[in-house]
Amino acid sequence: MTDDADETTAGRDPADALLVAAHEIRLGILRALWRAENHALPFSDLRRAVGVRDAGKFNYHLSKLEGRFVTHVEDRYELLYPGHRLIDAVQSGVFDREIEDTEIAVAGACRDCDGDLVFTYREFIGRVRCRDCEETMLGYPFDPGGFAERDDEAAIVRAFDRRTRRYWRSGTDGVCLVCAGPTEVALVDEATTLQALDRYDDHYASDQPVVAAVDCQHCSFYSYVPVGVVLLGHPGVVGSLFRRGFDVRDRHLWDLPFVVDADRVTLAETDPKRVVVTATPAEKLAATVDETASIAEVEGLVG
Ligand SMILES: [Zn+2]
Ligand SMILES: [Zn+2]
């Protein structure tokens, strides 16, 4: 990062921003504006929405938010983009929502023992695992917001799939979905991965010869992504599968063999690493993935 880029954050201490917002009334103001039509309200309506009788006290707290999280336009107060993002973080539920340990039956069978699959949720991590042998097919953090406004268990599981897919696809494509910063992507082998993951005794892709290590250069986001996920971003692969009657949108990630099956991933070269991921063995649709987890070559495309 250049000094110039650093300049943009000059005078804006993040600790200061968090302190400014760390008050019940101030969070109430942000929340009320977020709920309001066009995210804007006149002073008296805003005060009523937050439920503070004392106008002087209310005005004091509102003034603390002005300029950074809230702006005053004509006779109304409006939520600024940083205000939205702060409320987004709160609404994700990670600070205040506790989800009990959850187990939801999902379609499909364990590739090892043919047992039933379940989606489990514990300490912010969603996992799809086998009920019998406890093999984990896939795991990734999932915000408690994923359970909000959804009564249908299948919808929760679908949300976990869709969201994990986005984070992994964007991360392997160089863009962090958490902070918009650049990610560094490299294929790493089992030894490296397991060493880095020694606290995960049940990591999901440990039987694959390599996984894509995705590391944001700007925030704390990192992930180990099954290499097959990058095939989902290649229009030729997705299109060829579609013409063969296989729509990648109809299956969850753990139901896509080229994502979860170790025998679909072959180490072709070791230095630099290149792997071949086979989408459909019968038709020989396969992609060669280079050391940066980019697709270098595809065979077996259907035109
Ligand atoms: Zn099993
Ligand atoms: Zn990031």
C-alpha cells in the first residue's frame, strides 16, 4: 500500500468510530434510520422512534454520530454508508444472537459409508457431515443472521450453501467479500494445510491432494477452499455441464462430486503445483488448475 492510500484513513481512528457508536441510544438511532423509509427521518420522528423523551439528551447523542454515521440534509437525518455497514455487522447477529447447536437432515449420502448427511451448526460454524461416520464434507462460518427470517430448515441449509459458495468463489477470484481487499491464493498440499489447521481435527478437504489457500491481504479473512470450487466460475465448464443436463445451481456444494470427492482431484505437477479437476469422468470434462488456483486449461468442453 502506498502512503497516499494511507492518507485516506488519516484522522479516522477506527477505535474512535466504534467508541462513538458504542451506546444504546446511538445504536438505536442507527437502527431507527435503517428501518425508516429512505433511511431518513426528521428529528422529532427519529427521537420518537428511538424512544428518548429528553430532547437535549437525544440531540447530544445524535450529534456524536453526525458526520461519520449520520448526516443532516434539509429537515431530515440520513444514514450514511458507514452507518449502514455498522448496522449490517450488528444484524449479522454475531454480537448478540445465540443459536443453539443445530442439526438439520440434508439430502445426499456420505461418500465414505453411504450414511445420512446432516447440517450442523455450532459456535458460528456450519458443517455438513455424515451422521454415521462423522466425516465432514464441508464446513464454513455462517452468521446467525442466516437463521433469521427463515422458518424453513431447507432454506437455512440453502442459504449456507449459497453464501459459502459466494465467499469461496470471490476469494479464489482475488476479491475478499468481507472487506473488498485483495486476496492471495495458492494451492497448498495436505501437509501444509493440516499443519496450519491443527485445531481443526475434522477439516473437510483433508483427503484432497491440495486445496486453495485464500488469504486476504487486508483483513482477517482466510479460508481453505476445495479446488473444484473454481470450476463453478468458468462459463465453459458450467455451460458444458448444463448442456449435459447438470445445472450447478440445483445442487448444494456438498452434492457436487468435483468439489467434495478426493478422487476427482489429481496432482499433475508438483513444482509449481498444477492439479486436474474432473467434472464428469465419463465425458472427460476436466480443468487444469494452476498454482494460483486459476483455470489454465479445460478439456472436453461441449460447444
Ligand atoms: Zn459416513
Ligand atoms: Zn478482507
